Amino acid sequence: MNVKEKKVELIELFYDLIYVYAISRLTLLIEEPEGGIIPLSGFLRYIVVCFVILQAWLYLTNYVNRYGRWKWYEYGLTAVNMTATVYMANTISTEWNEMSLTFNLAMLVMLLCVAAMYLIQTIKKEQETAAAKNSLTILAVDCLFYFAAFLASLLQAGHLVIWLDVAAVLVGAFLPFFIRGHFSADIISFPHLAERFELITIITFGEGIVGMTEFFDVKNFSMKPVLVFAVILLLFGCYVTQIHCLCNHHRVDRALRLMFSHYFVVIALNLVTVAFKFLDNPEASRLFTAVLMMAAVILFFIAIYSDSIYYHRRFRFEKKDLICAAAVTMAGCILLLLLRNNTYGFLAGALIAAGGNFVLLLAKYMGKERDAHA
């Protein structure tokens, strides 16, 4: 089966930038602690909204990956989608009742744009339409939930709205496993999809760096901002080595694990950013900050290591790799927990977790590369 190659167009990079703006706005929901912690209701709202935004990004990304040829109607509908995304991003706030109406209307518009593109494909029949019909069915169900959430927002039924959004997230996440459709996986370009996920993740790393600029005080130099930057840089190195170097993108695959793992990569990176901000916030509990950083780091590494099934044949994720990765991650997490009241001790723990995994991944890559050229 031939691997479908597809070039990432400039409009797709522009599209990613708008979505990363939306993702960066999500920290507004959790960056102000109450009683030293993030309230459970606020944290759950953050998770739901994050999944909603990432699913919206993925719907159009999947369409472009399978059918996109950038005809005039695709440019037009993508422009409408991006406009709705900016509106949606600017609604994000801690006041759910104030944001839910425009948020759900924007989501409905965004998904209807993607549905319209799939509908055009089923009518034109220039390419295989089975995947388009399957996606249309899933989108139709999801749009019904967002329409119901929009109506509930009009009636100011705030608690009902959040549950309808949760249902929409679950439908988008799990319905593809039940309505799989009878279409060949060769309509999917794995190399293109992997590159799109890499790009949005790299931009998310960039947003994390932007969030850390407040640590860099030109009048009062210290090692704290340097260490914070080092942690983010090492996490970036782990991601690139694992996903870009060790994984084989030249394959035919539906890439479901790649999709879901990157949901959690993006969420983990956002939580790392929030944990670093809490480190400098006297109102934030140090115990909670340490637990938040531990959870974010563990989630990040679980997410990227789950993609080890995509390794090149010359690489293999073995039991010893899992044990070593778990050992250095937990060693770092335990250290930052024990030394949570000391900023440098906290950062040392984060560095051990990130740096230890980077060394393991780089050694694996470099070792096999040397053997291949020996």
C-alpha cells in the first residue's frame, strides 16, 4: 500500500497559529488559585474547554489531510472557521455563564464549516467519499450537541450547558471507534498528519516560553529563569527525539493514537506553564504546585511514550526503556515534591525528570544510528 504524501500549506500554519492563541487563552481558567489551589470545578471546565478546542482543530485538520486541495470554497470556509475561532478564544473566561453562549455558537459555526466541506466532497465525488460520509455522520451528531448547548445558553441553563459540552467531547472522541466507516486507510496521509501535530506542539512550546518571559528580569539576574527555560528546552528535546527522530512517519495508518496522545501533550504543556507561574505566586500552595507539576510531567511522558508503536523498525521500545523512563521521571517528581518549598530544589527535580528522559531518548537514537552506519 502506497504512503500518501501531502505538503503542509502556508494557510495551515496560519490556521495553527490561531488555534494556539485559543489554547494559550485557556490558562486564564486556571492561573488564578483560590485558597492556594485550582478549584475542581475550574479545573474540570479547563479540561472540557481544552478538549473542545483541540477537537475543533482536529476536525478541519483531518479534512485537509484526507481531501484538502485548497479550492476557493476551502479557503472561504477555512477563513470563516478561523474567524469563529478568534471569537471563541476571546470568550474564554472564568465566568462560564458569560462565555458559554458565544463559545458554543462559535463552535457550531466552526464545525458546520468542516461539515460543509465534507458535504461538497460527497456531492462532487472527485475522491473516495466513504470517509467523508463517515465524518459527516459524526459531525452531525456533534453539531446537535453544540446546538443544544447554544439553546441552553440562551435559556441561561449553565449547568446543562457544561454537560452538553462534555457529551460533545465524548462523542467526538469515541464515536469514531463505533462508526469506523468502510474506507481505506490510504486516504490518510500519516506524514502530513504527523507534521501538523508537530507544528502545533512546537508552537505550544513557544507559547510556554512566552509565558515564562516574566521570569527574565534584566535588572535582577538569577539562575531561576535559566533553569525554567532549561526544563522547557529539555521537554522540547524529548518530544522532538521521540516523535520526529524515533518514530517512522512514512506509513499507512489511521493514526488514532497519534491524535489522542497529542491532546494530552498540549494539555500537559499548558499545565507545566501554569505550574511555573504558580511557583512565583505567593497565593499558590507549594504542595499543590508540586503536585500539578508532577501530574503535568507524568502526563507529558505517558503521552509521548504511547507513540512508541510508530518507531522505525531499527528502534524498539523495550521493557527496560519503560523502567528507566519511569525511574528517572519518578525520581525527579519525588525530588521536586520533597524540595517544593525551595525554588531551586523544585526546579532541580523538574530538570532531573526532563533531562533524564532526554538522555535516554537521545542515547537510544544515537546508539542505533551508530550501529546502522557501522
